[in-house]
Amino acid sequence: MAKKIVTDLNVKGKKVLVRVDFNVPMKDGMITNDNRIVQALPTLKHLLNEGAKIIAFSHLGKVKTEEDKLTKTLKPVATRLAELLEQDVKFVPETKGAVLEAAINDMKDGQIIVFENTRFEAGETKNDPELGKYWASLGELFVNDAFGTAHRAHASNKGIAANLETAAGFLMEKEINFIGGVVEAPSRPLVAILGGAKVSDKIGVIENLIEKADKILIGGGMMFTFLKALDQNIGKSLLEEDKVALAKTLMEKAKAKGVKLILPVDVVTSKEFSNDADFRTVSVADIAPDEMGLDIGAESIALFSKELEGAKTVIWNGPMGVFEMSNFAKGTIGICETIAGLKGATTIIGGGDSAAAAMDLGFADQFTHISTGGGASLEYLEGKVLPGIESISEK
Ligand code: ADP
Ligand code: MG
């Protein structure tokens, strides 16, 4: 699969529609984290340098009521984008119609406009073909750089792509190369580290990675369902009773495939889900009935680190413990440190909370790639076809 990327297009003097992911967190009309806008800059700057006319758009939040339309406007995003680009950005508070069309017709090469939240149109999330066709009619080429919505078939990605030559932006290209690379043709050994809250959220990921990985290391809350399947006492730890049989099946599957599936040997426990309560490290065999496991222990960190030695590709999804509380962050920090020290390995994080953990704990620069899409990266790791990617033109 070779998809067109933005550098494959001849954009000079052309009206280029750009689907970006400007779905930034907002509070009281203010942007609280502009990372997604920053991530869109390479593609936008490239197009401006090449003399394109950019028509950029995105969704922002969920739009269910008329009232949502007052608070979910992209106007503050356009203002921030102008600051980051150090150039005028015209904001058009419309999603279609004469005002928007006139603004586009007035554009000069190297200018950029942002139009209003795509979800103000009810047809957006239904991928209404008329809406996709209409938006496509506003430009001559389409660049999709919104990986965060690639798992959705919406009018602003798939719908437009059905009508125009479409290329991936640089951010989308990175995600295809890295996350797509893991599921398609990883350099081996491929080691997957899976954690996070629940087995049920990650069944698809585990099943797909059993087919691809050489080793799977399991930590986080989901490890207890696996330990339970091995008849261990797990006290009050997180358990998905109805997934115990599945955990057993997954372990058998891994064995049959010759994939090493490795569970922690010790855990950090507490009697309460709190950073103020006492905590201790015990062997997985010694979890008391009134204790819950909230992190992997030091021996497990050492074990996982040893198993990571020599890895050529590492994909990490799901924190090793309740990293939001400092007493239970050491497992996640330890694994980040080990991954940071691996030589010659491509190291990738997929998953919203895992990405947040790596950034909060100060490891953002230590990975080859941190995915920008939470749900999209999970579905990609499950081996699903993402409509936003599939609809990009072939080279
Ligand atoms: P991601 O968003 O990267 O896919 P998840 O959403 O699956 O990750 O999981 C993240 C959450 O898992 C974190 O909020 C973390 O506190 C929680 N978690 C990790 N280990 C445990 C544990 N042992 N018990 C309870 N929750 C845990
Ligand atoms: Mg999550």
C-alpha cells in the first residue's frame, strides 16, 4: 500500500482543502493545549511555501444541540493558528454557502482560511454523500492530515476523498509509517507492551498482536484478569470476571504461535485506591485478599527490561500502573526509561493515556513516535482498515 502524500501533489496556485485535527481541549472558550494545532503546522507551512491556497477545516468536540454551536466554534483555533504561523488566517464562521464561497474566491496564493466546525453540519458524521461532494467542490485537491479521526467514515474525510485527488499530510504519513508499519512489516524482534485499565478495551489489539509480535509483555490493570486465569489470588485488584476465559484462550493462542506472553512477577499493592494510603511490593503469589495491585513491581520492571533487550520494534499501549498517582507510577517510568535506552529500535506509543503518561513523565522526546490518535491508533493496531486512510489516493 503506497498512499499519495502531500509532496506528490502539484499545489502551486491551487485551492487545497486540508482536513486537520484541530479538536483541541477547551475551557471557557480558551484552548488549554494547542499540541494538535502545532502538529498540523508542517503540512500547512509546506503548502503555504508551495503557493497553495489553503482551506482548512476540522471538527471540534461533539455537537448535539444548537447551544453546542455557541461553544464549539473554531474561531479561537483560527486565532491561535495565526499566531503560530505568524501570518493572517481568515476565519469564516460558516460551513457552506455564499459567504464561504466568496471568501475562497477572493483568496490569493499563499493565503489560508479556516472554516467553521464540520460537525455543525448534521451530515458530517453520517458521511452524507451530498455534503462530501459539496465540500470537495470548494477546492481542487484534498490533503487529509487528521489521523485522530481516521477511524471514522465522515463527510470531511472519506466523503471529500470520494470526489477529489487525495493525499496524506505529513502527520498522517508518520502514523501510516509507524503504526501501520507495526501491523504490516515490523523490524523484528517486535515486542508489544500492553497495559492500561481493561482487557475488554484491548481484546482486538491483543489478538492482532499475537499474530504479529515476537513477545507480548502485559502489565496495568489488565494483568489481573490474566493472573486470575492462572488461578492466582489477586485480592481486590481490577478484574473482569467475564474475560477470564478469554485471557486463558489468548495465553493458549500465544503459546501455540510461539509468541512469548509474559506477565509480571511482582506488584505494588495498597488497600485503597489512593496515593495517601500505605503501599508495598509483593510477589504476585502473595497479594492479600484486602489488597489491590496498582503497579508492576521492581522485579517485573527488571524482567520486562531484559525481555526488551535486542528489540528492533517496540509498540507500547497502556500504562503499567496507575501512573496518575506517584506511588504507582514507577512501573510506567521504569519501562519508559528502558525503552529510552534501547539502541537501534523503533519505539512507538499508541493510545491516548499511554501518550499522556509518556509526556507527563517527561519522556516525550525519547520515543521514535508517539501517536496523535487515541481511538484511531487502537483500531489501527487491531488491524482494522481505517476509512480516513483507505480513502487516500494510491500513488
Ligand atoms: P490507553 O488510553 O493508552 O489505551 P487505557 O485507557 O487502556 O490506556 O488505560 C489507562 C488507565 O489505566 C490509566 O488511567 C491508569 O490509571 C489505569 N491503570 C493502569 N494500571 C492499573 C491498575 N493496576 N489498576 C487500575 N487501573 C490501572
Ligand atoms: Mg485511554
